Amino acid sequence: MVNTSYPTKNALIIGGGLVNTGYNTHKVIEDSDFIIAADGGLDNCIHLNINPDLIIGDLDSATTSSLDLAKDNNWIIRKFSRDKNETDGELAILAAIDYGAKNINIIGALKGNDRFDHPIGNMFLISSDSFKDQNITLVEETYEIRVLRKHQILTLSGQPGDIVSLISISDISKGIITWGLKYDLSGVSILRGSTRGMSNELIWRNIEVSISDGILMVYLEHSPV
């Protein structure tokens, strides 16, 4: 999992995509102290036997039976018009920030959706400057995606052999320093569209990546246990 230095609240957002309960997802569920169901994520909450602290969105994806159960249990529902400017996922992140969360994990945001634009949108959503003060991670059962900004240090934990890819989503990411990767990228600049940072590997259990300028998307895939 991604280690952070933030000492504050941990929020978990559950989206409406496929949620496989591997080690990663179990860990973020256990570590969360505030859980938000983003629309169809309510169905996932019920399947996982989770009582969300907040249900948010236009509620066009959650099933009627799930909504009825939520109302019967007096769960808090914040409904928005379908003609809104934000996705349900973005609304959930904003709600987590209102709660005071600095660490926000999101599951059910990348897989099992019949629209491929949603996973792409979610990956770029976490890179928004609006969320630069938050530590947001997209989590699946065997992999996770983070954004690394200039003057930040990201610590990743895993096993030797786990895959790490560094992808620039700014025009250029430079001043890269890496510790504990098979292919040292220290001093390398990565251009947007370049595959220079793809398919690296951990050689230590804990590694670090930092950049002096730009924005990197960091992908960590854990080897099968």
C-alpha cells in the first residue's frame, strides 16, 4: 500500500464499478473512518456489508432495493440533479474534503463499468489542482494509482518484483529521484506520452519517488500472493 505522512482522517469512497475484495481493498476498508457511497457504490456497500456514512450523487445507478434499504436504515443521502456539472465521484471527493479528510482512498472506480470514459475520467480527476492538498489513491485488489506532484516524496510499499510505472501527465516531469527501483530513473525527465517510466520493478520492500517539477501518475501493481 501507499504510505503517507498525513496524520488526519481517512475517507473511503466506494464507486459503482467492480470491487474485488483482495488485500488492498480489505486494508483500505479497515483503515477508513468515514465511508461515502457514490451513487451505485451503495450496491457495493450492501454487498460488502458496509454501512456508509454518506450516500451521494444523482442516484440514477443505485438499485431501488438498495435505496429502500438505505432509507429504512436512515442512512444519510445527499441527492443531486442529473443535470449537474460534476460526476458522482467528484462530488464524493468534495464531500470527503468537507469532512476533513486528507487521505482519500477510492475503490470501485476503475473496473466493471460498461463506459470506458469513467475510468479514464477518474484517473485524471485525482490529478486536479483542486485536490493538490489531498492524498488520493485509486485502489483495486492488486494495484493502486496515485498522483505525485512537484516537491513531494511518495513512499510505496510492496514486495520485490512488484511493478511500478511512472507516467507524466504534465508536459514534462523532471528532477525525478528514485530509490529502490530496478531501473534507476534519477535525473531522468519524462515527457507526456513517453513510455520511459513504464514497467519498472521494486527491488526493496519500501521505495521512494520524488520530482522537482511536473505531475506524475504512479501505478503500483502487487505480485500475486
